[in-house]
Amino acid sequence: MANTSEPQGVGKVVAVTLSGILGIPGEAA
């Protein structure tokens, strides 16, 4: 998670991961 060259990409992954845990569509996160 130390990849700072693509902060949006990392944020996307985090959002999708959290949304998956919470059961919320990734695109809505």
C-alpha cells in the first residue's frame, strides 16, 4: 500500500475492498 505513484488507483482498491466487506457496490463507494 506504499504505491504513491497512483493514489487514485490505491484509493480505488481500498474503496472496492471496503465496499466488498460492507456489501456496498464498489462504484458507489
